[in-house]
Amino acid sequence: MGWLFINAGFLAAGAAALTLPIWIHLMLRQRARPMEIGSVRFLQAVVRRTKRRQRIRRWLLLALRCAAMFLLGLLFARPFLPSAPADGRTREAVVLVDRSASMWAAGDDRDAAFEKARRAAKESITALGENARLHIA
């Protein structure tokens, strides 16, 4: 079984939020400004080296920003793996029956609410099957 999400809308919002760092990256890109200088020979080698290094850093930073936005959306989507029992696996259930004084008061049909709750609990227990682990409180 795959992942399920409690708030799937946040997953879509996180995927849509990927456009934000890309848009900022494209808007803040430095544009080349022509500049006149005397001797360009030594400067060109330095510019090539730093340009390559800066390009790698910019793309890495863009990838990290996109991953952060997507992971933030994934975090808010609250993923979980469903644990539906397959054949042969045990199921777990908890049965709680209130034993307070209000449950012993007779209703309109002269049957105490406690007896109704007890019958409902018995029906639930029989519906679970043989491979069930049951906790009664």
C-alpha cells in the first residue's frame, strides 16, 4: 500500500510552491553589465573560474530551496502508511464501556443504557473475527 495524506491539499500547495524559488531565482539573476577596462587577458581567466563556481552554487541553492518548499508542503500534508491488516495478520481493537451511574438509568424503553452498550460491545467483538487482539476497559 502506498502513502496516504491527512491534508492532501497541502501536498498540492507544496508542489505549487516550487514555483516560488524558481521565480525568485530567475528574477534575481545577475545580468551582465558591460564594463570597459584596459587589460582583459588576466581578468578573463579569473571570470571564467568564478563564473563556473557561482553557477554550480546557484543551481545547488535553487535545488535546495525547491526541496525545502516541497518538504514543507509534505510535512503539512501529514503522510502516513495505512496499516490495514492483510490475511493472516491480527487486528487490534479496544472496547470501552462506561459503567457510571448515568448508564444504569432506564430509558424510554425501560432498558438501561449500560445493557445496550454491553450488547453493542458483544456484537463488535464477534464481528472482529478470530485473529483479533482485544483490549477491554
